[in-house]
Amino acid sequence: MTMANALPPLDMRPIHALLGELAARGMRLHSLLVHRHGKTLLDLWGWPHEPGLKHKIHSATKSFTGTAVGFAEAEGLLRLDDPVADFFGGRLPAEPSENFSRMRVRDLLTMQTGHGRGLSGATTRLRRTGWVGEFLEEPVVGRPGRDFLYSSTTSHVLSAIVQEVSGQPVDEYLRPRLFDPLGITDFTWERDPEGVASGGNGLSMRPNDLLSFGVLHLQDGAWEGRRVLPPGWVQKASALHVRRAISGEWNGRELVPPAADAVADSGYGYQFWTTEDRIYSASGIFGQECMVFPDQGGVVVVTGAMGDGTYHDLPDMLRTAFRAAFDPAGHDLATHVVRAQAADAVRRQVADARTPERPDPSRHREGFAATYDFDTNVQGLRSLAVDVRTDTVRVLLEDERGGHVVEHGVGHWTKQETDASTWRLHHAYQDTAAPILATAEWSTGAVDVLHLTWHFLETPFIDRLTLTLEADGVIVERQVNVNAGPTGLPAVRGRLRRTAAADNADPADEDVAGP
């Protein structure tokens, strides 16, 4: 953590209180960066999410997609009042609905498309065809430009439009215009089956690079003396185009309009959430935020793992804490002492966040090995093999996507990349080479239980598998820390695969051969 007394004041009291509240509510922080007047004043990262690692920023991706639209407008490739239908003529009915025909690019930017429900990446990512089709198939029940309804597929259509007019996916289009000028080189951006960069989510980058994006906006689109963003774009993107913006209610499949009396704590600009006092943010599910405080000269970045019922509260928590932190009151000696004490407390919180979790190596069952077979089940498991060695546990899972090996440390964490199937519990995300830390711990009782933990280093997710080892089979339970839907899958039971040697073994030795 960096806190310099000569810099403009940053009152650590509200930050100390914020960190305490986040911890008390189980809102796990992966990073917290605070920038003000050209300096990074606070740099917190939580184990095991080290600063050099990328992090999936989920719906904060939308603000980058909106920025691509700003570039395309400035280059004369499109106008914000262009009809959306003009970009998809070959994919529309001969006579599109009147409401769809009225939809403009700016209606996509402000999430005022006239649809009756919001579409989420949690369902869109399961489609085997392009995601634009889902948007075009959805009835436009209201007049565009009137009512706000948050939808990730709306942002994806913006990405498709930029690709249509520029000839490049958004990630490639933005590279020379945005990423290279900011020195952002380590990022990935997922694409749909048609090769369109995921406009509503799917961008991963280092938290410090997300901070650079926020600082660029704080500086009105300039970076190191050079104009990067088109003139006037920051003002347009952060303006309060929608005064009352609520994301809606998630029912497991879609976002439905909120109740008429639902309270809105912010409005909406062009793919940014914004407020009456000009604070605006790129926001993603599970606690991803890049929040700009123009009047206070500050930017706050958060990445984290915050579950349903908590992450919705994070933006207002940040606004409240940093309004106070950026405008400290009191300059008397007593206040100075209290602020110094708070600064020391924050230093301790920063140090504690970096402290690794220590797995318990006791009760280790070296030499155990078994393979189990499964009937068709909700977890997709077909077989599971466990091989316990001196200080590792090797697990091979086979499912509808093939075989996946995960090596688990015993008393330590083993770092590796995995393609293990996660889409059922990871908001429908499925990576092919996700970096993880894995460990195995045992508990003993009437039966032995093997606990497997996977920390996904570049996402919010922590998977926990519990294997209850019975004499003739295994019960597998699987849970995740956060998800937009269920955080657990129903337990499934596999039967012990008997080998010829085991079938011919002396019954007196059976306790050695089996679990």
C-alpha cells in the first residue's frame, strides 16, 4: 500500500470502515486500487489474486464496448441515430416490427430498446449459434428510447455493429486506439460462435489496467499529454441519459422489469452507470467496479467475489466511502491522530489480505487409489479416478467434455491450468486453460471424506468438491462461492470400478484394496 503524506489528503477512516463491512458481510476483495491527482494512494490485493494476474471484469466490459462505439462515431463509421435495422438487413424479416424499426444505436447505448426482458450472458453463452440472433428474435414490445431495461445482449449487438462497420472484432478494433496507448497488452476477450467479441461481458485484464481506463476518463480522454478518446466522448458517455436505472430482477433465465416502487440509486449513461453528482462507473457482477469521481479527482477500482444479495450494494458502498475519503473533514490535532490510527489499521488490513490460506495436511491417506463410474447425472460426471500420493492428490474427472486432470497439493497449493468443466456453476463461463490453485484435505469419521478446493485465479470463482468415500462407491458434492444461479449441484453417487485383481483378492485384504 502506498500512502504519501505530501499528496492530497485521503482520509482512511471511511476506507477502514468499508473494508471492515466488506469482510463482515463476506464480500471477498481481490483488489482495491485508489488513484487521486496522478498518484495511486492505495493498492490492496487479496491472496491468491496477485497484481500481475488478469481478472474477469464481467459486465464492466460494456463500458469498453461503448467506447468502441465512440471511436466508430468519431471516425464516421456510424451515427448514434442510425437505425439498428440498417446493420442487420439480411437477418431480419421482410417487414420488421414498427418498434424494432424505430430502434437507434443510442437506444442500445442507454439500454432503452423496448424489449420486455433483459437477456443475460448466463443463458446466451449456452447458445451454439451467434448471440446476435437472440436479440433479433426477441419481441420489441415497447417504443425504444423510453424505458430502461438492462440486457447484456444489447451490449453484444453494439459489438456486432462496430465489427460490421469496421471489419474487425471490438478487441482488435480497440487495440491501436485504446489498449496500446494505455500500455494494456495482457488482456483476453471472449467471442461468440460467429467470432463477435462478447460486448456485454467476457473481457479479462489486470486490475491496474482497469484503473488506467478509469484514469483516462478522469482526464477527459487524455493520456500522458496525448488525446486518446474522441473529444467530447467522456462527457457524452458519463452523462445522465437515464435518471432512474435499475437492472431488474433475475429469475434464473432473464432480467424482468423491476417493481414500480423499486429504489434506484443511480442512472445510466452510454454503457456506464452514473449519478446526479457525476460519479460514474463500469460495473460487473460479483463485485467488479471501475468508479470515476470527476469532482474529487479520483478513481476507485475493485475486483472481487461477492455473491447475490451483496454485490448489488457495492456501488453505493463505494460512493459513500470515497465521497468521505476524498473530502476529509477536520484539521485539528485530535482528528489528525484518529486519521493516523485509521491509516495504520488499513495497513494491517492490506497485509492481512495478502496472507495465504494454509491447508491442513493431517489425516492424509497416502496410497489410496480408486476409480468410480457414474450413470447419467446432473453434474455430467461419467467417471472419477482418485490417486493419493505422498504430498499430492491426483484427480481425473471424465464428463461430456472429455477428461480433466487436477493435481492437488496436500498441506500446500498446486498451481496449474485446467479445462475442467465449470459452466454449470460459473455463470455459464467455460475456460479452456484457467489458472487455478488446488489443494486436498481429509476428514475422517465413519467414512473418509476428501475435500478438494480450486481457486480460479482470474475469476471470482472458488469450487469445492466433497468426495465421501464409501466401501463400494463415492458421493460427489460440488459447490461454488458465487453464481447468478444455484451455487451447488445435487450430489451424485458413483460405484467403485472393480478390477480383476480386486475380484480375486483375499477378502481379508479388501480393506487395503478399497476405500
